[in-house]
Amino acid sequence: DGRWLQNRTAGATCVACEPGRFSALLEDDYGATAICRQCYPGTKQIHSTSVSCDTCPPGTKAAGWGATQC
């Protein structure tokens, strides 16, 4: 239904993480899956379907969470 989930429930479907987020492992009572988390301040991600965020180059910064550029 378009909401980001913190755990799995019946009827949840998988989608690619959008830019500014990365796929992180989640283990719960149902087993292992992945959830989308925002990139940390100081990192960015311009691509979807990423498993990590890129550190901003020297002399640049991404001050907030979920940045797509530095």
C-alpha cells in the first residue's frame, strides 16, 4: 500500500528502495528480510535498489537524513 514497513505483516510486498535510502537486513519472528532505511547524514544515494549509501566527497556534505546529493 506504499508505506515503508518496520516489520513484516500479512500482505506486505517487496519494492525497491528509493534514492536517499538503502536496503538493510531485518530479522524478525518470520525470518530474515530487508527494509529501506534513510541514508545517514554525511552520506547520499542517487540510485534506487542500493544496499549502502556513499560517503560525501571531501569539501561537501549532506546535512540531513535521506540525502540524494552532497
